[in-house]
Amino acid sequence: MNLNFFRSNFPYAVISGTASVAAIVIVQSAAFAVKSSQEIAQYANTITVQVNRPTGVGVGLASDGSGFIIKRDGSTYTVLTCNHVVNPSNGPKPASIRTSDGVSHPINPTSVKSLGTNVKGSNDLALFSFSSDKDYPVAELKSPNQTRLGSKMFVFGYPVNNDLNRIAENRVNEFQEGTIWESKDATLSEGGYSLQYAAQTAGGMSGGPVFDIDGKVIGVHGKADTETEVKELQSGQQVSAGLKPGVSAAVPIEKAIALSGQVGLTGLKIDSSPSTDKPQERMQNPQASSDFLARGLSQQSNSTAAINDFSQAIALDPKSSIAYYNRANTRYKIGDKEGAVADYNEAIRFNPNNAIAYYNRGVVRYYLGDKQGAVADFTVVLRFDPYDVSAYYSRGSILRNLKNAQGAFADFDRVVRLAPNVPHSYFNRALARAMFNDRQGTLADLTQAIALDPKFSRAYISRSLTLRRLGQLPAAIQDLNTVLSYEPNNSIAIYQRGLFRRDSGDRQGAFEDLQRAVNLFQQANDTASYQKAIYVLQRLQSSPATPTPNQPNNGQPSGETAPDVINEPI
């Protein structure tokens, strides 16, 4: 059984307070004695269900997810899952579930209840029911949560794999071992996801159960840093294209228990017995590969020690994809890019479905100058997950750098569709449009970027260039005036305004701006821009004292152009 790691789904913030819950069944000892990972996997399979969208609605929609049975009342089964699974931000709502015996059951549409979404610090949880006369096991929940840093955990679900056509009811379950970790990414905690672990889970596993070492459910999986949640981008933040650490997260089961009680669901099976896991003892005296892996993850501030621990984990388990993956991340952190690529290669060799390893290798390949290799890696990522905004963003940036205008436009057009309220989405699509001289489209995208971010200086500066090429010098100058109203020392805006004033016949204004730009470029040690500004200034000084306005010729500027200020690196 593959106990390496893989990747996951979406998100949201955190419940304030708890609620008293009546009529809960408390069990002091394990009702289903599971200890080994194989036994936990077998048990997980019996309680977990696929959550599927209607058939024939497309590939890889976010509504494909997982869930698990937490109660039976006669022929009615109650399933716990993530709210984003049953109420997706795009695509239709799921219509059916499939149980471990391969039987599909319709979801009772009136039974769907979102939990904790109307309180401050909402939680990404939901309930629904289906009916069956068959006998399916019910999950045993662990409360209170007894996990600590380094505790072992397991996650089970049904990942979507578009590359292998494992979608909808064709999905195959995935069981992964991981280690409880503490992420420093605040956005990962949004939606109540305070239970975090190093495990590369997969899209489609959202809503699946997370188990402790004793086989009790401790959380509802639903989020990872491997994906950019569109809802998180609505604030207009920039899309990040750095390495993805591979941290996943779950909403702790205690929150689900409390919120279920608030909607009248009682009689849940809860185990409060002490955990048999002793993570601190295991990390102090590591024996197994997983122990060294846990200790390596716990000391990321000491890269040398972490690499040594990951190397020990690999020595004990030479096929440990997750150990290679984490050693690669740490090697990149200390600047060893070649070593990082070598480790990502091994992580992929031992787990060809490790999409996050492809993504990170793509990032490192780019910085090593292997642009074609980076494009190939991001293309693989997008076959796994057609909704990965960061992969489109990164690939589009490289394609633009490679002068592939149509490819860059296609990728950034997809980014716009996935993150329609992010200013940089439109900005980058505008840059792609500019490559094939779609000036009206470029102007429209830059205008939308500015509407979303009224202080988006690079968008104003880029729009001013477009307006100049369209012969609209007054509007172009006004855009630069806007930038300088809140960034008075923006050297590029000052330089371009000098050019545009010269073109409009304002010799004195042009001279003042260009002289000031020369000084600012010199102070910033920007030699290329300084030399260009000096050249333009000298030409202006040697020109006739009373020039005629220099109008653009066929929409083109009269000669000089500004430094490249709109090339967006990944």
C-alpha cells in the first residue's frame, strides 16, 4: 500500500466558543480495534463515501469530493463533509454519493446543512443524508483532540485525477500517512482549519476523514497550501508562485461535534480514551523512517539538521517520496537548486502522481534557466488539477518570457476566469494581449485592473503607454499624474511623463521630468534606465528651442520608449 503523500482541496476561519451537545454516545475503548496502517485504511474505506457531481457536466469540478458516515438512524445515514464540497464556488452541486461497495445513492437535497457559516470565524463543514437498507459502518470520533507536533495521522478520500481519467465515480481511493505539523501560513487556518499536517493530499479528498494512530477520526480534511482557493483571491491579493510546502489541513472533529449538536444531530460515537501515540518520545529517539521525517519537519529553522533527518528517513526507506520531497524543499531554501531538482526527481519517481513535486520542480527549473522544463512541469500539474491558478499563472509568465503570445494569453485568460477579482489577473492578460497588438483589449484589461486596485501603479504606467500608442497623450499624461500623486518619486512615471510632455510640445515640462528621472535613476544605480534617460535628455537639449508637437506616427511613439516596466517575472 502506498503510504507516500499527495495533494488536496479548498478552504475558510475559526469558530468562537463551543456548544454543549446532548445524547452523545461516549465510548471509553476502541469499538473498532485498529492499530496498523493497513487496518486503519480498511476501516477508512468502509466509512468514507465519494461525493459526486451530476454526470456529464465536465471534468475536474470542485464539487467532486469525499465525506464519511457519522450516524445511522434506521435507513437514513448522515454524512459529514466540507461545506465547499456541497456548496462549491463553481460548477453544480453534487447529486449523489458512492459507498465502499460501489453502490451509488442520491443525496437527499433537503438534508444539506452548512455548519458554522453564520458565525464569526466560520467553519467549512456541512452535513447531508442518504437512504439505504444496507449496513454501513459509522465513524468513531476522537474528542478531545490529543494530537501533538509530530503525531502520526492518516487521511483517506477519493482524489480527482484528470490525467488518468479518475473522475466522478471512476475515482480510486487514496490513503496517506502524515505528520501533525504547525504551518506559519495564516490563510491555511481560515475556515476552521487549525489541525494541520505534512501530507500531500489531492483535490477531491476534501471532506474525507483524518485519523489518529488509533484509527479514530480527529478531523475533516479539506484544505492544502498546494492549491490557490479562488475565494481567498477575492481580496485582490497577488498570486504567489513560490514553492508550496505541502501542508494540508482539517477542521478538528470537536468543532464538527459541537456544530452538529447545534442543528439537533446527537447520538454520535465518541471515544475519549487516551491516545497511544507518543510523538515526543519517538522524535527524541527516532527509529523508523517516519520518526526521522517527523523530527526533520519539526526543525525547519535548522536546515542542516532537517536535511540530515530527511536523509536518515530516506536511508531507512529509500522509496519515501515525501522524505525526498521535503529534503528538496529544504535544499532549495539554502540555495541548493540543483540538489532540490535531483530530490524532486526522486520524489516523482517513487510517486508519479505527486503533483506538488512537479509544481515545485517547475519553479526551481525556471530559476535554473530551464524554461521549457518548467513549462512541462506546470503542464503536468494542470492535467492533475485544471483549477490550479498558480500553475496557470506561472506557466503563462514563462510563455510570455518565451514570446509565446497566444500561450501566455490562454493561461492568463484562465487565471482571470478563476480569479476574476484579482487585479494582477487582468494586468497579466493585458501584457499578453499587448504581445499581439490587441490595444483595445490591453486597454480594457488595464482599466479593469485599475478599477479593482485604484493605486495599481504598474497598471497606470502600462495603460499610459497604451494610450500614447493610441494617440491619446492627455489621457496618458493623466495616468502618470495619478501615480505621482501618491508616489511622487516614481522614477518610471516621471520618465514617461517627460517623454509624453515632449511629444505634446511641453518642452519645459519634459526637461524638468527627464532631468529629475536622470537623478533618481542615478541614485538607484539603475544604469540602463539612467543611460536611456540621459540620451533622451541630450536629444531634447539639442533640439530646436521652439519645437512643434511630435505626434505619434501610425499609433507609434516617435522613437524612445520607456524601460521595460511591465514584464512580470514568476
